[in-house]
Amino acid sequence: MEKQGLILVLDNIRSRENVGSIFRTADAAGVSKIYLSGITPIPPHEKISKTALGAENVVPWEHVAQSWRLVEKLKKSGHIVVALEQSGDSKNIFDFKPGFPLALIVGNEVNGVNKNLFKYCDHILEIPMLGQKESLNVSVATGIALFEIINK
């Protein structure tokens, strides 16, 4: 599968294990670049490597201090900007018809995507929850979203 201009923005992820898992999934999904923003841990680190299994060395990445500056820049360069977050304005990801280039923002394990980023987003998407829990682990949710986007 050819890379389609799919960028991933990790907005203040706390867990190194989640970052490593996201790197591994991003590699499998053909993500062209990962931006690690704010407090998101960066490679090299043994906990990232343990779950990434080397994907942190093959998927291009860059650390940025502020997500909003990056997202504003991506928007101006023609990227469709999508946040994966539950909100009053969220739409079901399974109904989403993506265009490319696309930047997917995933957020902090407790607080989610910073709400200040929503003004830059073309879409806010959520994964419908059918059970009693209201959310998924960020690395699991990222995997579902990436493969839903690339398989449309």
C-alpha cells in the first residue's frame, strides 16, 4: 500500500508505552510522519522501543513544543485536519469519507485532544462505544482510526 500523505499528531500523550505502540501501528498503516507534541515522550527510550519494536527508527518523527502552531501550519499547507475525540460535535468515524493529505490528531490519555485545537479541525471524529466504558486506550483508538481512514 502506498503512503497517502497521512500524518499523525500526538497531542500531549503521557505514556511511553502508548507512544511506542502508536509508532508500531503507524508503520503498519503507512503513516508518513508522526509529530510528538508537548509532553509526549520522544525516542530514544527503552519503554518506547519495547512496544515500537524498531518502528520508532523507520517512521519519520519530529517533536514540536506546541500543537496549535503545528496544526495551523498543516492546515495552511492544505492538510485536512481531523481530531479523534468525543465531543458534542463529533461524528462517527465509520461514516467519514477522508481526503488527503490528512493529519489525524490524537490526545492525552486523561484529557483527550486539547479543545483549543478544534478550531483548526475540519472534522472531529469519534469511535462509537457500544459497551459500558466510554473510551478506548489511545493507542487502540489510534489503530482503529488509522485503518478506517486508509481503508476508505
